[in-house]
Amino acid sequence: MTYWFRPSPGATSVTVRFSGRRLEVTGALGAGDRFVHDQTVEGIVPGSGPVAVTARVHDVNPGDWAVAAKLLPDHGHRLRGGEGGATLEVRRAGWSWRRWRLLSGVDTPVKTCLAPYVRVPGLLVGSWALLATLGVAAALVVQLAVISAARARLHGVLAISVPAVAGGVVGAKAWFMVLHRRDCRREGWCIQGLVVGVSLVAAALLAVTGSSVRVFLDVTAPALMFGLAVGRVGCFFTGCCAGRPTASRWGVWSSNRDLGVRRVPTQLLESGLAAVVGAGSLVGVLEVGAGRGGVFLSALGGYTLVRQALLRLREERRKSVLAGPITAAVAAVTLAAGIVLAATS
């Protein structure tokens, strides 16, 4: 369930209390027929606008529930309302896709559902899987088109690319699990692992078939970047990789699945970055040609280098202080090496 409110000026932390009881219960309410759930919202940026809190309550009996929400009195934050700053109730959240804004929903009973199907304002259930699949399909189409336009001598490309994509999926999941091994998280994916998995599997298959690894990587660079550009939009509509809350007018209201506020749209910025790098690598392949792997290295290095700056705008902080600078340095060297190779090909 999602409720929203307008925090008072200067408020940076509030606690919302959700309470509910299951309807149509005969007799006394059991342990799974009622709940009280407190959810604290930290890091509110003054002037960032309405805040939506999505609460998930587990271990309750299925059915229809009457739910209410309020700000806890001990936090005593006044909400912007009518004259004199009268305190308003926390409201049930509705959503308008056309206006891209929160609406006051109707206080109808809340139905229990499976966790993957929770509806959150501004998010689309299943959007990541859909757009990731579309990104893969777009990448394969672009790859074949670039091979044809560049007149590259490659055969059986799909027999290499499809297993490479599968290797990228495994690499993306494995990379995420290694990064989050301490907190045992398994629900996410990492682009770094995707790129490494695709590159390793493709290189191994190309070595077996005798085709040029460098030519394949060069013609694949635009496809990889355009595929990432499509997939990153799925991250935005799924609420992963969310940016920091901001009061800037350049911010976009979005949710990280739990908290909806105006945020830096890091997913869309990464999507735009991938599209720009993809366009640049496409021009490089068509103008310079594919042959020494310089276009691929330039695209990979340039994307990774700029992405390190975008990662600093994410809500989730990096756990290692040195990881960013080291990755940026390696990316800069890769970019320089790619430019040299492309220029001398």
C-alpha cells in the first residue's frame, strides 16, 4: 500500500504508521488479521515536493484489508495545507501517467497480493524484463545491420551472439551476487558483469570458429550500447538503480520501490549516455572501419568513464572508496588505447 504527504519545510525525517485489519472476519481477530507497521523515511530534501511511502507487510492472512496511515505525533511535522498550515492526513496514493504526478486515491479496501505484483506509483510491473528483452532484440538487429553496412567478413553471427548474451546474463547476475555477498542479495544485475560475460563467451566461440575477435567486437559495440540504452529505461520503470532525492527542477519524480520523491534520473541519464556512445561507435565503425578492436575499446572505456560520475548521483552509496577512482583510471586507459587503435587501423 502507498500513501503520500507533503513534508513540512525543513523536515528531513518522518515516520508513517500504517495500521490495518482484515475485513469479513467472524469472531475475534487473530494474529494475522491485524497489523501495525511503522516506516521511517530518512533523507527528505526540503523543497522536493510530495513524498510517497510504499509499505509491504508480510505474514498476514490473505483477503481484503481496511488500512489507514498517519504521521506519528512524536515527529510533529506539520503538512502543507490550507491557511495557517493546518495539519493534513496522510493520503492514499493514486497515480496519473498522463500528468506524471501523484493523485489522492480512494480509500477502498486493500487486497493482499504476491510480492512481485505490488503496484507502486510511477512503476510498471514487469517493465524491466520486457525492456531488457527488447534491448537484446534491438542489439541483435543493430549488430546484423552494422555487419552488413560495414561489409564485415563474419559468418554465423547469431550462433555466437545468442550464447554470448546468455553468458552476459550469467555474468551480470554473478557480478551482482559477488558485490553483495555480505548481505546475501540476489535480486539485481550488474552491467559490468554483462559486458564481461558477453565478451568472454564471444571471444571463446570466435576462437573456435576462427573468426576475427577484433572485427566482431567493433561491429558489436554500437549494438551493445543501443541495447543498454533500451534496458536502462526498464530500470527507471522498475525502480532499481534510483538516483538521489533532489529539489532541483531537473529532477524527475520516481520511486525506488519504497520511497517516491523527486530524484536525479540516473537511469535515464545512463540510457542517454549509452545512446550517445552507441551513435559515436556506429559512426566510428562506418567511417574508420572494423578491424583492430579500437571502436569497441573506445566505446567501452568512454561509457565506463562517464558512468563513474553518474554512479555518484545514485541513492545507493558505493561501499569502496577506491573502486570508483580505480575503475575510472582503467576506463581512461582503455579509452585512450581504443582511440589509438582506431586511428591506426
